[in-house]
Amino acid sequence: MTCLTLLLWISITSCVFVQAQDQSGFISIDCGIPDDSSYTDEKTNMKYVSDLGYVESGTSHSIVSDLQTTSLERQFQNVRSFPEGKRNCYSIKPQQGKGFKYLIRTRFMYGNYDGFSRTPEFDLYLGVNLWEPVVLVNETAIVTKEIIYTLPSDHIHVCVVDKNKGTPFLSVLEVRFVKNNTYDTPYEALMLGRRWDFGTTSNLQVRYKDDFYDRIWMPYKSNMKILNTSLTIDETNHNGFRPASIVMRTAISPGNESNPLTLTWSPDDPRSKFYVYMHFAEVQKLQSNETREFDIYVNDDLLAENFRPFYLFTDTRSTPEPVGRTKNEIVIRKTDLSTLPPIINAIEIYQINEFLQLPTDQQDVDTMMKIKMKYGVKKKNWQGDPCVPVDYSWEGLECLHSDNNTSPRLISLNLTSSALTGEIDPAFANLTSINKLDLSNNSLTGEVPDFLTSLVNLTVLNLEGNKLIGSIPAKLLEKSKDGSLSLRYGGNPGLCQSSSCQPTKKKKSGYIVPLVAAVLVLLVLLIVLALFCHFKRRSRRDAISNKLYSNGVNTGPLDIAKRYFNYSEVVEVTNNFERVLGKGGFGKVYHGVLNGDQVAVKVLSEESAQGYKEFRAEVELLMRVHHTNLTSLIGYCNEDNHMSLIYEYMANGNLGDYLSGKSSLILSWEERLQISLDAAQGLEYLHYGCKPPIVHRDVKPTNILLNEKLQAKIADFGLSRSFPVEGTSQVSTVVAGTIGYLDPEYYTTRQMNEKSDVYSFGVVLLEVVTGKPAISRSRTQSVHLSDEVGSMLASGDIRGIVDQRLGGRFEAGSAWKITEIALACASESSAKRPTMSEVVMELKKSVVGKVNDRDSYRDGPVRMVTMNLDTEMVPKAR
Ligand SMILES: *[C@@H]1O[C@H](CO)[C@@H](O)[C@H](O)[C@H]1NC(C)=O
Ligand SMILES: *[C@@H]1O[C@H](CO)[C@@H](O)[C@H](O)[C@H]1NC(C)=O
Ligand SMILES: *[C@@H]1O[C@H](CO)[C@@H](O)[C@H](O)[C@H]1NC(C)=O
Ligand SMILES: *[C@@H]1O[C@H](CO)[C@@H](O)[C@H](O)[C@H]1NC(C)=O
Ligand SMILES: *[C@@H]1O[C@H](CO)[C@@H](O)[C@H](O)[C@H]1NC(C)=O
Ligand SMILES: *[C@@H]1O[C@H](CO)[C@@H](O)[C@H](O)[C@H]1NC(C)=O
Ligand SMILES: *[C@@H]1O[C@H](CO)[C@@H](O)[C@H](O)[C@H]1NC(C)=O
Ligand SMILES: *[C@@H]1O[C@H](CO)[C@@H](O)[C@H](O)[C@H]1NC(C)=O
Ligand SMILES: *[C@@H]1O[C@H](CO)[C@@H](O)[C@H](O)[C@H]1NC(C)=O
Ligand SMILES: *[C@@H]1O[C@H](CO)[C@@H](O)[C@H](O)[C@H]1NC(C)=O
């Protein structure tokens, strides 16, 4: 891919995908601070701006000075109040716009800003629909309303509506971009009910920067047993909801271990329906004889069975359908198998809001926005949606409300005496349903445009009393003559009144010049960019090739010295071979520290080496192989009979440990997919990225290592020509892989090629899917996994195939796919096996959209020490 396309791609996608971490998906408005001012909040580091440009009405105020304490968040010190007009709206156009999901938060604190000591009550609307009433009980009460909403149009309208119970106002308005595939619902909007952080010992709320989406997590105090860890939860963000690590680090469990954990809440309106999101993560390292397993019930329906939280990874369970009763109850009960009580780390409860009122037709809205901007129209109610709610529709507009399933359309626009100046904007042509258009008594200039003739339903057009010139388009005059249009155009001194006038044609050139200029500027920019990239890339490539080949003619032995280590240095690096990480047929692997980084030092036993020359040649070659999915060789030693290899350190051991259950972490389905893809990419690189191609010859789970982010890297490649591998005869110099993974064709051909690796990889994939060993031995026979899975797949039993430890948490589609790939790889005949490139392509299809999306899978229609979640808590801001 060229650098240029890459850059363009970045510039396109940066409009779509936003790293909320850098606040680019955030809009933070502190209502009522001086126009054009802004500040960075000391506690959250978020940048707040004034509401200039987001609202056109209202007045700014400060709350009374004795309430302006340092413990009060700065955003509450000012408000914008709306003494005039029944409805007043903020209009926000977020970067990503239509079709994307946002968390919108409004916050209110009265603070006696008007000196009347009368707390108001008013309605909050989102677009054309009632969001929630706002009731402020006293001067210091803080009301926060939060909603998750997928934008039906490019603008968000947040409106406050006067109920004759005090003046509406707003303290804070915040908009945060949220990933599409989280908080999934067929309903338009989810209003936040509760969001609790369990087990926290502080009284502080958690939000940005700890929380990626700037959700506000409230501390929940209970007398329950608290579990905690100081380690980071879900460092790799496997969970799309991404609850803050600091929230997930603490959990609660019932004091009496045999009791279930019960959570309840009772809504004011018993008809309310809720979605519940429960976030779990194991925070204790379990011993091999310990199990934490529980069933989760929501209102007596089993939501998850035999659920085991992952150690240090967030797992979210949510209700697939909304739930609602007068009293709602979640019961988390340990299973008979469990030796430990149930836990929960955090919960979110959202109430659905159906938003039945449809907004005005989008094209009409866009057009009215353009007209309003272009002419700077200031009229009653010209805020929010033009046509709905009917009580607040814009002055001078008439709309057609045909039925509840159709958006209202604009049929009449009366802009008489509205001080319009300039030409008649082309946007008017987009009011396609309009019947009546009155532009009389303004100062409009220019010609009467042709496009007015395209408004097929226009029956009344009034252009009287303007400064229009030129002639009336013939078609309009025709319509006027045959009586289908009531046309008035008197009082325009410059306007030629008869159809014989010559229409002047000068319109078009007005567009062409700026257009050409824009295209030229764009071209120049692209060229500059391309040149920039070219040079940048070249200099980087030079740097890389210098690095790779510097042991050639360029720099001489100096660079070799960096990779070559004396035995005494090896002793130092490993701190005299202090800590053994593992053992293999070739010798032992030790932990080491080199320049502050952890490394793994493989010390080869004397008899395993084949000879200095081969060793050296091969090591030199391998040092040039670099790929993110291959463990990199950092250096080597072959002094006297001491031969060692220094590799990058892989914190999470090898895949074999996870599959065999040696490690307590059960890899999720998504992690398995990603690890398989990583490993496949490593092999693909060996086969097609290296010249000559490198055949690994011993692909198996223990040769696939995992780093701290569970990223997989292939280990031990390329050395097999010089070293016999683990599990085979030490005497034989003939290469042979490990039983169970060895290409069956090898027995007849005695030849190892890339397809041999493909076979072994297929067996690894089967193990990844099933969690079973390559060969299962019983007293009477041993069965190869490929045979076992092959027959199960034929009977369509994917649930029986996939690792039972996943408890059914996998996506069936990708399970089918990956099993089929695995079996194809493990074909007896090499001709039937795909190449690693084909495998990578197929795996990518399964991985895209699955990783980071583990929550999208729901367990299907499965169905105390009691904690009342209705508790109101007033935590301190951090
Ligand atoms: C999110 O929504 C937008 C607009 O509907 C869509 O284009 C995009 O593909 C979605 N992204 C994901 C990850 O679903
Ligand atoms: C204001 O109302 C809140 C919420 O009901 C309450 O916690 C607080 O104590 C009240 N403050 C005063 C001064 O009454
Ligand atoms: C975890 O809890 C223990 C005891 O409850 C406490 O002493 C310790 O400070 C807590 N650790 C963290 C990291 O919160
Ligand atoms: C724990 O609860 C069980 C069942 O409710 C009860 O039998 C037992 O006595 C309780 N244990 C303690 C220590 O309270
Ligand atoms: C687990 O084993 C440890 C010792 O390794 C022991 O102290 C503990 O009681 C055992 N726990 C259970 C539930 O058997
Ligand atoms: C439209 O909806 C309103 C309220 O939601 C209802 O009263 C009315 O009967 C509905 N009209 C039609 C034609 O369905
Ligand atoms: C527009 O409004 C004015 C005054 O409100 C009224 O006289 C005029 O008839 C209206 N025009 C149309 C086309 O209804
Ligand atoms: C024309 O508009 C002006 C204000 O722009 C107003 O004062 C005047 O009364 C209007 N004339 C007619 C005839 O409507
Ligand atoms: C008219 O609407 C179309 C489609 O909605 C839009 O692309 C176009 O820019 C609009 N024209 C004007 C002049 O606003
Ligand atoms: C024009 O009016 C007719 C009859 O009212 C209607 O069926 C048609 O949809 C309208 N055209 C447009 C473009 O709105």
C-alpha cells in the first residue's frame, strides 16, 4: 500500500473512528461561562468550552457566591437560563454525525443563580421527544440526566421546555462518542438509571480519564465482602464496554459465602423497562483447587449459567430483552461446583425510551437550517425541530403531519418582512413538498432563479417588495397564466415585468472559479503529501536496512558485537542462570535482563549443537527475520561449547499451557481467534516473507508464545536444521517434528516443506477450538483429534466440538469456519491443504468484528444478602 493511500485512509477513518482517549469524540460545554472562553478542568483534564455557537437564546448567570466552593465542580458555577420562549434548544453537530452512537449528558444545579430561591421544574427534550422531566429539590441538589442515543440526523438538539414551574436552565452539556456495538438495543434511546462501582472503598466517582467513554461511575457502599487487586483489568481492551479498570479492580461478594448475591431496584413507574449490564472480572488469582462459578438470574430468568469470571479480564453480561417489574431482582448464585462465592464488579441499568414522535423530514430540516443560517433569521421558536412538537413549531411554518409512521413535511414557509438580504438561495429548491412560499417585503437581490420552477406543488409564490432584477422564468409565468400558481412580484423596481426580457446568463461562472481553485489547492496538497511520505519512508527504509545489514560491509564488526555475547555476558544477563523459565529437548530457558528489558535466554546443551559454522550462519540469518508474530532473536553466544540464544521475553508463556489447563485463564473465543490469526501470520511470513522460505518444522502449541497483551508469536523457527527438536531422538540428525503434529506425508517422502507446517498448524487450530490434545489415548487405542473432530463436524455438532470450558460463550459462525479451516489444513494429502496465506485470509474474516466484541454474544434466552440499588448516593467529585 502506498503511503499516500494510507494517509488518505487515515484522514477518512479519523472522521469515523475516534479514540475517545484524546477527547476528540467529546464535546464538553460549560453553559453560561463568558462567550468564547474555555478552560481545562483540573480534575478530569477535560476541556470545557462556552456555549457560544451552540445556543442562540438565554442569559448567563453565576450561582450565588457562597455556594461557589472549591469542592463543587467548576461546571456548576455558571448556568444559562431561558426566561423567554417556551422551548429553547442547544444544537450540536458532532464530528461523526448521523448513524453513530453518543452518550449525551445534561447536568443541573440551581444554586439560586437568580436570587429568587425558587427551584424550578421543567421538561428536558432530546430532539422532538421528551427525555425526562427535571426536578430540582433544593439549591444544591445536582441532577444528572444521561442518555445513549444513535443519531437519526447530523444534529443533536437538546431542549428545555417551560412548564410554568420556574425558569428552565442548564449547567453542563456533554456529548461523548460511543462505539456502535455497545449498548445495543432496537429502541431509540437508553436513559441511565444507575451506574454503580461495587467494592470501592473511597467515596469518589470515577470518570474520564479512567473511563474511556467518560461514564460517571458512582461508588456503592455496602457491608459486603470486598475483593480487590492492584493489577490492571483488561489492559488490552478485549471488552468493548471498557468499564474503567479502577472500577473493575474491586468487586463484592456476600459475607456469608453460602448466600447468593441479590440486587434489587424498584422503578417509580412500574411500566418502565430496563436493560441491565453487569460487568465481571476475577480479581483473585485462584488456586488449582479453587473454582468460582455462578448462575445469574434476572427476575427469575436464567441469564447465564455456570459463569466463571476471567482473571483480570472484563466480561459483560446483559439482558437480551428489556426487563421490568414493580420490583426487579438480580440473583447471583454459586453453583454446586464452585468453591468460592459469587462476585460482581460493576453494574449499569438503563431505562428504555421509545421516542415515538418522528422528527421532521431530514431534507426539510437540513434546508431550514441552511436558510436560517444564510439569512440569519431570528423568529419565534426557530430552534430545535421545525415541525414537532406541534406546540413549538417554528413561526411562519406549516407542516403536514400525515400519520404516525411518516415524518412531517414542510408545506408552507412564510418569510414575509423578515429582513432577508442577498440572493434567493438554491436551498429553497430542496423544500420539495412546499405549497406556499412567501418572501415578500424583504431586501432580496439578484434574479428570480430558475430552480423555483422545480417545486412541483407550489401554488402560492409571493416575491413582492424586494430588490430583484432580471426577468421572471418563463415557466413560472406560464403556471401563473394557467392559474396553477398564484404569483406576485410587484414592488421590485429592477424586475422586468414581461416575458420578452432577455434572461442574462452569468450564473455558472460564479461557481467555476472557486471550484477550480479548490481542486488546484487539493492537488498541490496531495503532491506535497506524497513527496513528504516518499522521503519519510525512504529515510525509514534506509534506517532499517542499515540496521539489518550493518554486519555486512557498512559498519564492520561493531554491530556484530552488539548481537554477539560472550559467555560471561550471558552469565551476567541471566544473573548466573538464576531463574529457569522452561525446559526443552535442546536445554533450558532462563530469565534474563538486558539493558533493562526482560529477555529469555535459551542455553543449548552441548550435544544438541551441530557445529559452530552452521549454528552461526543460521543465527545470522534469523536475526534478520522480523515480524510482530515471530519472537525476535536479540543475540547469541557460541563461546567454546557454550551456545545460547537470547530472545525477547514473552510474559504469558505458551499457548499449550492455556489449552491444557495448566494456566487458570480460560482463553475466550475471541482471544482464541486472535491468537490463531497471529500465529498464522507469523507462519505466513516465514513461508512467503523470507528468502529463502523458512519451514518451521515443529509447529505446536508450546511453540506459540504469548506476550503481556496475549499477542501470539511463533518461537523456535529456523533452527531445526541444526538442532533436533524436542520429543525426538537426540541421536538422529534427521529433522522430525512432534508426534501428533507431524505431516503424515513425511513418513513416505521424508521431505518437509511449507505444507508440513500447514498440517501442524491445522492440528494446533483444532486444539484451540476444542481445548483437547492432539492425540487422546485410551487403554485400547489412540485417536487423532482431526479424526474425532471430522466426524463430529459431519454430524453438525459445533457445541460438542468447541471447548466446554467456554460455557457456550462463542460465536457459532466463526466456530464453524475455523473448524473447517483447521480440518482442511490437517488433510492427509498436502495437495488438499491450503497455503498459509489462504489460512490468514480466512481467519481474518472471522476475527474482524469479533475481537473487542465479545459482549455481542448473548447466551440466549436463559434466564441475597440484598442490596437495594435505588439508594441515592452523593459521591464527591474526584
Ligand atoms: C457504526 O455505524 C456506522 C453508521 O451506521 C457504520 O457505518 C459503521 O460501520 C458502524 N461501525 C461498526 C463497528 O459497527
Ligand atoms: C438537597 O437535596 C439532596 C438530594 O435530595 C440532599 O441530599 C441534600 O441534603 C439537600 N440539601 C439541602 C441543603 O437540603
Ligand atoms: C485491598 O483490600 C485490602 C483489605 O481489604 C486493603 O488492605 C488493600 O489496601 C486493598 N488494596 C487495594 C489495591 O485497594
Ligand atoms: C450462612 O447462610 C446459611 C444459609 O442461609 C446459614 O445456614 C449459615 O448459618 C450462615 N452462616 C453464617 C456464618 O452466618
Ligand atoms: C486448596 O489447597 C490449599 C493448599 O494448597 C488449601 O490450603 C485449601 O484449603 C484448599 N482449598 C480447597 C477449597 O480445597
Ligand atoms: C399517533 O400517536 C398518538 C400518540 O402517540 C395517538 O394518540 C394517535 O392516535 C396516533 N395516530 C394514529 C393515526 O395512529
Ligand atoms: C404571510 O404572513 C403574513 C403576515 O403574517 C400574511 O399577511 C400573509 O398572507 C402570509 N402569506 C401567505 C402566503 O400565507
Ligand atoms: C415590511 O417590513 C417592515 C420591516 O422589515 C415592516 O416595518 C413593514 O410594516 C412591512 N410592510 C408590510 C407591507 O408588511
Ligand atoms: C439539496 O439536497 C441535496 C440532498 O439532500 C443536497 O445534496 C444538496 O446539497 C441540497 N442543495 C442545496 C442547495 O442545499
Ligand atoms: C405534491 O402533492 C401531491 C398531492 O398532495 C402529493 O401526492 C405529492 O407527493 C406532492 N409532491 C411532493 C414532491 O411532495
